[in-house]
Amino acid sequence: MLEGIFRILSDAIYFNLIKEDRYMLFIDGLKVTIQLTVFAAIIGIIIGLVMAIAKLTNNKILNRIATIYTDVIRGTPSVVQLIVIYYAILGSSQLPKLLVASLAFGINSGAYVTELIRAGILAVDKGQMEAARSLGLSYAQAMRYVIVPQAIKNILPALVSEFIMLLKETAVAGYIALDDLTRAGNIVRGRTFDPYTPFILVALIYLYITSMLTAFMGRLERRLRQID
Amino acid sequence: MIKVVDLHKSFGNLEVLKGINTEIQKGEVVCVIGASGSGKSTFLRCLNLLEEPTKGEIYIDGISLVEHKKDINRLRQKVGMVFQQFNLFPHMTVLENIMLAPVKVKRIPEEEARRKAIELLRKVGLSDKDDVYPSQLSGGQKQRVAIARALAMDPEVMLFDEPTSALDPEMVGEVLAVMKQLALEGMTMVVVTHEMGFAREVGDRILFMDEGVILEEGTPEELFGNPKKERTRAFLSKVL
Ligand SMILES: Nc1ncnc2c1ncn2[C@@H]1O[C@H](COP(=O)(O)OP(=O)(O)OP(=O)(O)O)[C@@H](O)[C@H]1O
Ligand SMILES: [Mg+2]
């Protein structure tokens, strides 16, 4: 009995990981997933910062643009956005697929980051801006020295949680034939005809990374709370 | 020093200030009293343009605030403000709170600003709190730090919006004592307050606000001793 289980397990490992160096498919896929997530996160933060400022200023046109952006992105599925951006951009250029996908996921994540930053800044008590302005600080100085340092405490943990979401979202990158971690599982399944093992492995890898990020977020939150 | 001419302020359809006229002399302590919602805070906040007047003029040292909106950061340095909720910066120590504006706005060297900040803290009666964060202070201590922070910009006039209303009763005295000391030193002050004892003792002039206008004004003796308007009498009978 025990021997039977052992046999099944070792077969599963042999066929899904060892034979033809298939573990390399998972490792390469993981690399793509991580690169994609990191690039998209950076693009998302930059877009999010710009759009949050656009939403918070008194300029009607900028407000409008930022609102349309966040509404469209948050109101449509990310797979659809990915495919549209992929064909829109790749149709006219020879950019590497990884870059196009990073851009697509960055634009997607940016909408959520915009809202996080905006909410984080609005959560700072109104009296803080008033006190700063009453001392003669300009709006920009008040933002820089008084509002943003306090808003960061609200924003950072939420940002980590957004990037955990982003990491999982990138699993649809296979739609544009990008060989990410999820697609590696698919490729191995196609070779071994074992529907379970490759995806259990894939799931475990995602779970490992997300739980590390979650633990990091917890530590960060505690740290930030201590400063108060 | 401050001249207010026909000041109006509306929030949407709600007209909160309906034509305020008054003049505040250098060194004068003016106390503003009146029922809740009568527009006291709004009036005070107009004096440093935290609220933008809908109509009318405010002159400080002869300079029109409304016409010099672009210079507002420089004009605000002349006007210190102390809030009911203190509004200390929670991520900065007491000293950093006081030094921020002198260093960033007036570009005073950090060492000099620090020396001045410590001096001001002593003046408001705090000696061992320099490197403490606001959350570790009592309400009365917070408000005294806030006063020191406003004084650090060497303002010509200080505005106080119910500076003791958020305090536990046993802490009101220490804050009022600091304000009284300031008044004795000749600071020009406009104080919105419910502390009638303070208004009577320290105020040179009392403004009674009612529904967006200054209904009655006069020395404490005149206003508390012999109020002319019916509404003033009604208000005073409730609070005294
Ligand atoms: N930003 C604002 N937007 C809309 N209405 C406001 C705003 N600020 C004040 N008001 C309204 O203006 C009126 C006067 O408010 P204000 O705060 O000046 O009164 P107050 O005399 O200071 O009262 P209190 O003694 O309660 O502090 C109130 O009806 C208030 O609801
Ligand atoms: Mg008020």
C-alpha cells in the first residue's frame, strides 16, 4: 500500500520534472512570471502616481482623463485588456512580447494603484493640510513634508497586497503565448497527459511567493504602526 | 493692523458670513463669541484665507489678501493659527513640528531654528518633550506645542479657534495661561472662545457674532455688563 503511493509519487515527479529536464520549463516560466510582475508593478506605480495626482488636482480636464482611465480599466477584464493591447501594439511594432505584456499589466495595475494612492492621501486628516498651509508652506511643500509621509503608511501595505493580486493576474499571459509559469504547467501537462501534478506544482510555487509577500506585508504594517 | 470690509462667505447656497466689518489694532486682543454655527470659525479662517471670501476685502498691514492670493504663502507667515484639534504633525517630533516651517519656508539654518524652537518650548512651559512624538503628549501639552509652532514663524497676529474646547477641563488652565502671557507681551490676537472668563479678563474687545454678522461689540465691561441687543443678552444668559 505504502509502496504503491510511493511509486505513484516518484513516477509523477519523474515524468513531470526530471524527464527531458522538464523542471527547467517551470524555472523558466517562473522567471518570466517574476519579470512580468516586477516590470508591471513598476509601470503601475508610475502610472498610479501620475493619475492619482491628476485626480487630486483641481484641473477638470485632468480629473476627467484620470477618471475615464480608472473606470475603463477597472470595469473590464484584464484578459481582454491584455489581448487588445497586445494586438494594438504588436500589430504596429516588433516589441518583445514580455515588454508588451508588462505594459498591459502595468496599465491594468496602475488603475488600482491610482485608487490606493488617492485613498491613502484623502485618508490623511484635513487639518494637517490646513495646519501646514497656515504656517506658510506651499501646497507642494505641504504635500511633500506633511501629507505624503503620513499617506505612505496607509498606502504601502495596500500596495503589497495589490502586487500579490498582480502576480496572480499575470497567469493569463499565456493568452498571448508568453511562456509564464502557468503556461509551463500547461506545456508539461501536454507532454505527460497528467492533468494534476503540473498544476499542483504551479499552484504551490504561486502560493510560496504570495505567502512570502503576505508575511512581508504583515511585517511592514507592524513596522509602520510602531512609528506612530 | 487687520481691516475687514464687508466680508461675505457662502458655501454653495448657504450664506455663512453676511457682511463683516471690523478693524483690529496692533497689540489688541479680540475675543469672538457667539452661538454654534454663527460663523465664528469661518470668519477666523478667512483671515488667513483658509476659506476664500465670496465678497469683500481683508487688509493686513494695508495689503489686500484677496488681491494678493498669489503671495498668500508669504502673507500667511504673518498670521499664526491655532486649531481646536491641535493638528500637530504626528510623524514628526515636537521639535521637528516647530522647526518645519522656519526651515522650509523661511530658510532659517537648522541649528538656529532648533535653538529658537527649544526656546519657544520653554516659553510655553515644556522642557523635556523636545524629541517626543505628539501622540505621547496630553491634550494641553499638544496645544502648547501648537502655539509654539505658530510662534516660530514670528507672526504679527495669532488666530485661535476654540483652542481649549477639545481639552479635558483640568488642562484648560495651562493653555489659557500661555495665551494670557502672550497677550501681556503685546501679541495681537483674535480668539474664538467659549471661555467667557478668559474673554472678560484678557480681551480688550469682544465681538458677538450672530447669524453671520457682528451683532454687537465692545469692551468686556460693556458687552458682559450691559449688553444692548436682546440676542446678546439671551446668549450670555445661557453661557454665563
Ligand atoms: N466647508 C464648509 N462647507 C459647507 N458648510 C460649511 C463649511 N464650513 C462651515 N460650514 C457651515 O457654516 C456655518 C458656520 O460654521 P462655523 O464653523 O463658522 O460656525 P462656528 O460659529 O464656528 O460654530 P462652532 O461654535 O460650532 O464652531 C455652519 O452652518 C456650518 O455648517
Ligand atoms: Mg467653530
